[in-house]
Amino acid sequence: MARIVMKFGGTSVANVARIKAVAERVRAEVEAGNEVAVVVSAMAGVTNEFEGYVRETARLFDLREYDVVVSAGEQVTSGLTAIALQAQGVTARSWLGWQVPIRTDDAHGSARIEDIDGSEIVRRMGEGQVAVFAGFQGVDPQGRVTTLGRGGSDTSAVAIAAAVGADRCDIYTDVDGIYTTDPRVVTRAQKLAMISFEEMLELASQGAKVLQTRAVEMAMRHGVRVQVRSSFEAPTTETTPGTLVVDEDEIVEQQIVSGIAYSRDEAKITLTGVPDRPGVAAGIFGPLTEEHINVDMIVQNVSPSGEATDLTFTVRKGDFDRAVKLLQDRREQLGYQELRPDNNVCKISVIGVGMRSHAGVAQTMFKALSERGINIQVISTSEIKISVLVAEEYTELALRSLHTAYGLDAET
Ligand code: ADP
Ligand code: ASP
Ligand code: MG
């Protein structure tokens, strides 16, 4: 007997037929003698639809009300999943975030889970009742509904797994594991049997949406055994191999590069002729920080005269308009010549713990891109990652070329 958490994403609960199939899969685990908690997302597309209604209603809106609206999709699927289980003879009940309660901070729209008391759930699981959780939701200290950021039901699942001391947290989705890169873009991507927490954390934070970044962080912190697997294969209780996220030292054959991620959620701003004196960078980035606009990649070039520099940096697409306006409003004060906005860019990141001990990884990247005539606009690196910014139209070509250059292509 094991205690397991099974999480089903949007495509896995996209309609009633899929929800019935989910219930069958859960029933199989219950019949095998396991204690099961289920976490569901909203039906595919529903959260986007709700977000659209909010933006249509007002350009600027109260994030507390935004959370009330966008969390609603999970209420529907949790209830339907409980009904589908009951119809198959399985004792089950739904749990909304506030009912558990899943306590979060009050950062509406991307709240952090602070505490879950799993004792009542554990007691009921022990009696054979399946707990079906609405993912993505929580409740803040004022008792108001919060959401955990897009893709947040992965984090709900890992947090619940930690709270009930689950042996496993299975993330069921529309691909059968974690691949060397997005298999929907690069058909020769290879499925990984295992990936380290550190690498998955980088992949997720650089755009691989197969797991939410915070879910990986939480799994790492609490030692939750996370497995990504497909909900589209025939139900079975045998451990069909998905991808396990594990500690680095559990991986026997470590590759130099394990994966490549991309993010289209990037926009670039260049300020030309910025006066080259102390305090200027602070003058530019300070106001952005105050507006909670995150700056990611930064490059600075000194102009021939040595008196002025060009400064290029990236922000998220959603922050782009605000960032441009903020800097335009301060043009005189900052003293730059020109602001060049460009949101037609994509960030590609090559990730691998092997980079710590191997030289030449960046060179392979630069060579592969130059051979394809792809211009690198900005570069940034960390211990186990190299990211470059390229024009958005080159996304697929760059991904495929790098995948081949690092020897990641599957045999055909
Ligand atoms: P769910 O609705 O089940 O949470 P998501 O759409 O959030 O599913 O995440 C699954 C998707 O992540 C896949 O369909 C795939 O296109 C994408 N993806 C991106 N990078 C990877 C990767 N390295 N491995 C597997 N899937 C990836
Ligand atoms: N339904 C939410 C979203 O679309 C949460 C999730 O799918 O994980 O972001
Ligand atoms: Mg997801």
C-alpha cells in the first residue's frame, strides 16, 4: 500500500469523457489498495477564457476579484471528478482551497502557499475516502480566495503531497514525461528517465511549462518524489515509466547538457546614449523595481566617446508597455537619447549540471546559431545555464539546431 497524490492537468480533464477516464485511473489505484488524493486543474482553455473576461471588463482591475474569477474553473472540475468517482463506486469528496484550508500569503494572482494542515485529509484517506482538490487555489490571511500563478496546480499537488506525507506525487499531463526540449516543437526530443531538481528548476524557470517552477522548488525542499507521466495511456497501476525528478547524485550517467528551454514571454528595451556616470543604472532600474517589473537579462556597451553607453535589458511581455511608458516619462531625468522597444524576441536556454565542470558549452551554442545565420542579441549565464535572446521567428530553428549540436536528438 502506498499513499499517492495524482494531479491531472487541463487537457486531462478537458471534458466529461476525459474526467470519467481520470476517475477510472484513480479507481485502479484505489482498488490496488492505495490511499489516493487527487488534484485537478480547470478544463483546458477555461482559465484563459476567464482571464479574458476580466481584462475585457476593465484594463486595471482588483487582483482579489481576478482570483475569484480565474479560480472558478477548478471548482467545476473538482466537483465533477468527485461525482465521476462516486458513479464508479469510489467514495470521494471535493475540497476547495479555502475548505482545506490551503493557507497562502496575500500576493493575489501569484500567491505562495504557507501552510496546509493535512491531518483531516489523512484521517479520511485512511477510511478509504478519496480527496479531490481544486488545484491552483488557496485562501489568504483575510479569508479571501487566492490563486498560485498560472500553471499553479502543479504546486498545489506537490504541497498536498508534502502535507499528507505521500510516497509519490504523479503529475499526469498530455506528454509522457519530461523531454530534452518541448516535444511539440522538436520532434526528435528524447524522453528523460530522470532529471535532477536543479536542472528541472532551471528548465521550468526558463519556460518549460511541463512543471511550474514553484512546484519543483517545493518538491526539492520537502523531498517529494515527483513523476511526470501521461494521462492518455491506458490506465494501469504498474509503474509505467514517466520521468522522475530526483537528487543530482541519483543520476548515474550525467550529460553535459540535459535540456533546452525557450520562452516567448520576453521583450527587449534598448536605451541609447545613456550618460556613463555612477547612479544611472540605479536611476533606470529603481523605478522598474518599485513597479514590480522584473528585469532579466542586461547588457551594457560603452560608446566610442566613452561618455555615453547603450543599455539593453529584457522584461516579461506582460510588463513591456508599463516599462516603456515608465522610462519614456523619465527621459529627461535619465538623459538617454533614444528608447528602442522590441517585443519580437525569444529567449533560448541551454541547461545542464555538467556545465560546472566542462568548458566549451557556450562555444557550441554560438557556433550552431551562427551557422544558421541566427544573430544573438543578448547573452546571460549562470552556473548551469546559458541563455541567449534571438528574434522570435528563429525560435524553432534555433531549438532544433541546438538540440542537434548538443547531441540530444533521438535516433530515428
Ligand atoms: P497541464 O495542463 O497538464 O498542466 P501543460 O500544458 O502545463 O500541461 O504542460 C505540458 C506541456 O509542456 C506539454 O504539452 C509540452 O508542450 C510542454 N513542454 C515544454 N517543455 C517540455 C519538456 N522539456 N518536456 C515535456 N513537455 C514540455
Ligand atoms: N488552471 C490554471 C492555469 O491554467 C492552473 C493550472 O492549470 O495548473 O494556469
Ligand atoms: Mg501545467
